[in-house]
Amino acid sequence: MLRTLRPLALASLALALAACGADIVRVTAPAEPTFYNRLNATNVKVDSNAARDMISLYRANNGAPALIVDAALTRAAQAQADAMAREGQVTHGRTPLGARLASHGINSSSAAENVSAGYYTLAEAFSGWRESKPHNANMLLKDMRRMGIATAFAPGTKYKVYWALVLTD
């Protein structure tokens, strides 16, 4: 004869099974997305794939093609971020973008650069660029296909974290 187990008996049975170690399922909270990582430390760098995904999704929503991360552009962006951090100011520098890219072996008929500072996360930098008309226009240039992004941390400066995004066709 089958009897219906009471709720308390069911709970006790579940606890007994769990105590035996039978098929225990551990649930962990998902990791925070890397675009929220704070980049105000010497050995921490921006996640270029997360940046590519974030910017490419934004571009797709605005009719522009996705981007790919380019290692040479990333090196050029890193050089620009490092230069700004050394100077403690946000600047495109004295050398034109095309010449700087050529010094990294990059030949392009079209290129754009976003620079900024003071943002501690990729999400903050992206939002700042999106809200700035010239930076936003650069991110949405339809002929751009490749990107490089980098940060540099300079703790003794006003802005602390310096950003460079380079886009080319």
C-alpha cells in the first residue's frame, strides 16, 4: 500500500540523499562580465575581445559591420595609451595617425582613433565614447573592419587610466 509522504518527510529524504553525496549539484554565480573589470592597476589590461563584441554589437544595431581585433592595431593603440600615460594628458600626439600606424607596419586608406582617460572600466569608456559625437561617429564608420584597443595605468596622474581605440578599413 502506497502512502503519500508528508512535506517534512520529503525534505528529510532530500537532505539524507544530499548528505550521501549523491549527485550534488553546485550552483555558482556567473562571473561578472569583463567589461566591468576595473583597469586601475599596472598589470591589468582591457579585454580586447569583450571590447570587439561590445563595439560590434553597437555597430550592428546602427547598420555597420562587425570588427575584428588586429594585433598590429592593438600594438599601435598600446603605444598611444602609454604615451598619454607618460605625459599625463589626453592627446592624439604630434605625429599624425597615419604616420603612427605606418610605424607599426599598418597600411590603411582609412583610419580613426578614439582616445580618452579617467574611465576605469570598458563599459565606462564605451559609454563615454558613445555619448561624444566625434567618438561615436568614429565607432560607427561603416568602412572600418579592424580594431585595436589598449589602456595604460599611471597612478601618479590626474586621470589614472588612459584609453586608445584605433579603427581601420
